[in-house]
Amino acid sequence: MRDPMNPDYRPMRLDEIDDSLQKEIREKCGVDVEMCMECGKCSGGCSNGHVFDYTPRKVVQLVKLNAEDTLINMDALWICLSCHLCSDRCPSGIDTPRILDYMREKAYRKGVTTRPKIRLFHELMLSSVQKSGRISELPLIFKYNWMSGQYMKDAILGLKLLLKGKLSFHSPGVKAKEDIRRMFSGSSAKRTWGEP
Amino acid sequence: MGNRTKTAVVIGAGPAGIEAALKIAQAGFRAILVEKEAELGGTLKQLCSSFPRWEDPQELLDSKILELQACPEVAIRKNTVVTAGTPNGNGYIVTLSDALNAQSDEVLADAIVLATGFELMDISIYGEYGYGVYPDVLNALEFEATLKEWKLGKGKPPKGVALFKCVGSRDRSKGNPYCSKICCMYTAKQAGMVKELFPEAKVYVFYMDYRAAGKEYEEFVREVIEKRHVRYVRGRPSKVLCEDGRLLVRAEDTLLGLPVEVLVDIVVLAPAVVPRPTTRRLAQMFGAKTDEYGFIEPDRFNPVQTAARTFFAGGCGFAVETPLAQQQGAAAAANVIALFRLK
């Protein structure tokens, strides 16, 4: 949030904060942050919470405080695994990963990230899905290691997996290529994941 | 005492006292309902709305007063205080003083029901909140009056209101160590009322936690937060300052660990519920026990009895919400009736 070392630092003024982000999240993500009871169950179980700068509970708080800048620039945006433990266990049914997805998209469009390699991985993975409708694991790993300059990353593990037949050089694409094309062309906005 | 109809003196005509007097009379005994004010109703009369159903307390009061009027066995004594109680055989001689006519008379009582209610702690000792200094810092009962005015379309609409809970409660330094129990709910109600009357107003409730233990209570508070959009900020405010004729509240948002400020027009403090000084005096008169604070202490095995012929109900025992005051009034009446029926 604000830097206390800044000589112009003033405490946050609640009455000057509007609820535009809160409304935006409600409209775009269907998530009502006012339902949060601030119990912290989301953050207690978060699989990466111990390394987050802002835990899921704080993410919800930040939305209430209209702190869009903080949300876009935070590290948690990129190291969240989207495992959905937080939303699965939330007693109020708040879909925190949906908020993070939405903010990640915003950060991506602005070109901001605390973890360029993770963003690169996202890009490569999605381009693989766009091409074949599947993730071709081995080509993805090679590409990622090459482009991020970590040539030998996970090489031994990868070799073991390969020998056990857990990784293959080629994965066949899906049949419904047209659906994939539509998904990436943006027309999928009419559909949401999980719905029939 | 012969075949005279047995009589109970009920002191205090709030929801607890009214209920006790009604039930005693409806069971065929006499009740003298003593009220120091000019009107019946006690604290309930001052309230603007109720939780958890947003009902008008005046409707409840009006219906109870109608019931009282249909009950000739209840003698209502307004503007009257009990000035003396002398043990007399199996009862008391009670001196009633009429404040208006400066007269007093004596009545025979076979049982006493104390229903003197509670009052709010004097919170001017918290200099940091400026109660008694800034006219727009109100206590909760004063704010009920403001809400009544607003409801009638009078007064200036506020742009911002901040409500503080636990002022003098859960305070082992200057206040009381106990939780006053009703503040969480009435504060939610008051905050929700402001949003109902002025949806554009920004309303903040500063809290340590909200204790909504009761039927429909949790749902009520959630409605205030989620449907009426009252902002709950976790943290006990530390200072109220005057800034440009408005009030600046300083607190910490303890959920984020950040100091925060908010500029509002009105600050409402929810003071600790404390016993009235008269309760202690009356308790001594009628052999009742009081605890370290001055609330009536019950018998070990009877929660509405405190001495052989002395019962109590409502806020003089501890902070209660209206339905509980009524329940205790009815329970005290049941005890009085049982006592009167003893051969």
C-alpha cells in the first residue's frame, strides 16, 4: 500500500475511497466482497499463502478499499496457483480466484508483472492450447526453458518422467478445433467455464 | 393479611415491568405499576426501530398499553418513585411519592418486582472521543432521537456517520470488563436505519467483533453489511478530531494493519450498559443482592428471584434486548403468582 517512509504519507482516508472496484468485481466477476466475514479460512489453507504478499483475505479487503494499483502490482497475482482451495473452503462462497484472474488480466494488459518468467509460462501454455486444444508438455517445457534462459531446469526430473512414459514428444490435438478457435476469438465471452 | 387480594408492587414500567404487572393482574392478583417518568415504556419508548425485524417499538408499546387499560387490577402510578420500603410481616409497606403533586402514600405489598432497567455509562471520561465537547458526538440513545427526527423528515441529512462499539465495555482500564451484549445489534440497526433513510450517506461501524447471538441476529447484521452497504471497519477508534466543522475519526484497520481516517458529520458512541444508581438503593430496601457493578444478583437456583419476596426482570439484572426483558417480566410474574398461590 502506501510507503510509510514517504514524508507525504497520510493514513488512508476511508471517506475518499469510492466503491467502483467493488462494483466492477460484482458486475464482471459476480463476486460480492461484502459477503466476506473476514475469518481468514481462505488464507489459512492457501497452498502458497506463506509466500504471498497479500493473502486471499487481504485481496478481498483490498477490493473493498478500492486499491486497484496494489492488486495489479502485487506478487500474489503471479504466484497464486489457482488451486481454488480458498473459494472451496470459504463459508461465504466468495470466489477469490475469479478476482485474481480478473486482476491478472488487467495487469497483463498493462504489461505489469512481478514475475516475468511466470507470465512467460502463462503465454506459452495458452499458445499451446490455442494451437492444438491441449498442452503438449514436452514442447512446452523445452520452449519455456529456452525462452527463460534456464536451459537445464528440471532436466533430470524430466528425463525420469520421460523414461516412465509420463511425458511424450507429441500429443494429438482435440477434434473440436472450431470451439477452440471461437474460445480464443473472444466469442466465448457469452459462455463461462463449467456451464454446459 | 386476611382475605385481601394479594398485591405486587412492580417498580419500573419498561417492557419487563409492564409484562410482569400484566401477567400478575391477569392471574387475578393486584399489581401496582410504578413509573418515575410521565409516560410508560422506559428505554423502549425512546427507540426508533428494532432488531431483527425493523419493527416500530411504539407498536409493541401501544398494544401493551391497551392490554394494561383492559386490566383493572393494574394500578398505574406515573411520575412516582418508591422512597421507602419497610418489612411488614410477609411483605412490605411501600412508600410511593408522587413527584408532580409532592404527595406520598403507603401501600401494602406482598411481593416486589424490580424492573428499573439500565442506563448508559457516562462516556465523557473518554476525552479522545469528545463526547460532551463536540455537539455531533452522540451517545446511542441520543442518536435514536436523531433517527426519529430524520424519519419525520426533519434535520439535516448526513453525508457520513461513524458508529463506535465497545465504548466503556470490554475496557478494563476506564470502563467495564464485561460485554454489554446489546450494542452490536442496536448499532447494526442504527447504521442500517441511516442507510435506509439516506442511501447516499457513507456509514462506518468500527468494531472489534460483532456478537450476533440470537435468532435471526447474524442474518440481520449480514443484511446491514451486504444489502444496505454499511462499511464495517475492524478496529477500535482512537481519536475524534474536529476538522472544518466535521469530525475526523482516527483508527486502525486491524485486518490490514493500516492506520485509517474517516471524515464524517456524526459520531455515535455505543456506551457500556450500567445499572441505575436507584437500583442499588431499591435493592437495599427490599433485601435484594447486587453484584460488584450494581446489577441485581439472582438467587443461585432462580434466575429472576433475589430475595424471599423480591423478584426482578429486565435491564436491572443486566443488559437485555426487548423480547428478553419481556420474557424475564413474565418469568418474574410466574414466580410472584406461584408465591401468592402458596397456602
